Amino acid sequence: MRTTGYGMYPEDIAALLAAAGEAAIVLTYADHRAFTDVSLDRFASVNSTRLDWRGVEVLERPEEFDGDGLREMVRRYGGEDELVVIFWGNHAVPSVALEAEAVAAHAEMVVGSCYECWLYFTDGHVLIEFQDGEGFVAARIPN
């Protein structure tokens, strides 16, 4: 019995999962929580869905909020074969993990799948926040 509501709607990202194929790993709730603990949970929040960037090392705030902008950022911050975890604004959509190059290749689908999401670069310890219509923010994850 599912009590968390987590991951009940994978169809919301079906196009991304189909395009990425075996490169996409749909995270279990336990995996989602483990990755959240070392990334998103290290930041304070503002208005419950936005991260508070005060006191952290912000790397950039580009104005773009499209697939091309995300692709450039993923290639800038993602190392070769680096795992990137994508957390969606809707908790009912399961988090996924992909290699950085797969995220870059499908950047349009990532930003087209949601109004907000966060990308955690597991090796570089960078987090990118996407808010539709507002651009991206990239920052180092605080200790």
C-alpha cells in the first residue's frame, strides 16, 4: 500500500522516459529520499516550492528557460557519465536519474514536462532549479 503519494503518475514524463529508454532510471521512494537528503534538503525554501538562494554559492542565473538553455547548463556542469537526478515539482511524478548527456539530449522534454524541476549533479554537487517562465538558477550544494 502506497502512503506517500510518491510516483503515482509516471505517465506525466512518459515521453522523456520513452526517449531516454534504458538510460533512464525511475527512482523508488527510498532512492528519491536519499538523493533529496543530499541535495534539495540542504537548501531553505521560499513559498514552499522555490529554493532560497541566500547564503549559498550561486553559479549563474541565466534568463533562458528553454531546452537550449538547459542543454548548455547541463553540459557546463555535468561531467562525462555523471549521474543527474531530476526532481519534479509534483511529488506524484517519480524522480528519475540519467547521465548528463542524456539529460542534455532531451532537455526540451525535461522543461516541457513540468512547470518546475530541480536537477542534482551527483559528482559536481551542483543543483539547477527550473521555474517555467523565470529562468534557471545553478548553485553549489551547501554542506
